[in-house]
Amino acid sequence: MTNFEDLQKNWLSQPVSTSVQQEAITTALPDKWQRNQRRVFWSNICMSIGFLMALIVIGWVYFTFRDKYEWPFELSIAAVYCSMIIFLFVSWRSYAFKKENRGESSIDFIQHQLQKIRWQRKTLTAYVWIYNITLWFALSIYIMEITKGASFLFTFTAFAVTTLYIFGITLWIRNYRHKKYLIEIDEVIAGLETLLNDLQENEQ
């Protein structure tokens, strides 16, 4: 039995007046929370594998062509490396590695889960944009450096295609892929906050 199921039973069995809506939220909360955590875990695993492969390829590009280009080339590679590693750290921070601890209070456990899922929401709504802007900046420097001997039209086309691709994908993911996901996150946050408030009131 998970800690959340224990919390659910303890909360519902307490002698306090609860509405039908509160009981429905708390009954569905463990499944939503566990589904969210599984999604975060596997999403981060896949992203970590993809980033690792990308870092290997980018490293190969750097060591193969570093003698042909100047410092903007190195700056762009370093910016891509740093942005990917930092974003991996940010993404994994939203996953609750801390599971069941019988010696920990229910309030501390729920507060920990709330912190993680709020961070997860912030990652989707803010840090994804920061990462993509940093990636766009790094790729722009890279394009200008490797195409400095080409025509203006070629450089502009490469820059435009890269810009449209990065921000087009970002907008598509934000407005379609993450839209339903954010609704589910908000539902879990609301359920956790309801459960936390009731437990805090009962301890007073």
C-alpha cells in the first residue's frame, strides 16, 4: 500500500465534516498522482537518453571541426551543452524520488509532493521557453559562424528555418500536447492542497 493510499484512508476516516466533492477529489487523487509520477519518470528517461545521444553527436562535431572555425563555434557548442544539462536537472527535479517514509508526518509528505508538482508545472510553462530561447541563441551563433563564407540568402534561410522550427514546435507542444497535461497537473495540485488544508486543520 502506498503512502498516498494510507493518507487517503486516514483522511476519510477522520471525524470531520467533508463534502461529497472533497471525498471525490481525495478518492481519485492517488491514481492521478501516481499516473503523473509515472509520466514524469518515463518522459525524463526518454529525454535523458535523447540528450545523451545528442551530446555525443555534438561532441563529435566539435572535435572534428573545431580547427576550422573560431570562438563563436566553441561558444555555440558550450551553450548547447550547458542548456541541455541544466534542463535535464530542472526536469528531474520535478520527479518525487522521495517515496514512503513511515517516520515522516503526512503533512510533510504532501508538502513535498506539492513542491515537486508545482516545479513540474513551472518547467512546462516557463523553463521550456527559457531552454528553447537559449537553444535558439546557440544555434544562431553556430549558423552565423559556419555560413560566414556563404551568401546572405543562404545564411538568412538557415536562420529562418531554424527559428520557425524551434518556436513552431514550442508553440505546438504548449498549445496542444501540454494543454491537457497542465489541466491534470492543476487537478492534482488542487487535490493535494485540499488534503493538506484539512490535515493542518485537524492538527490544530
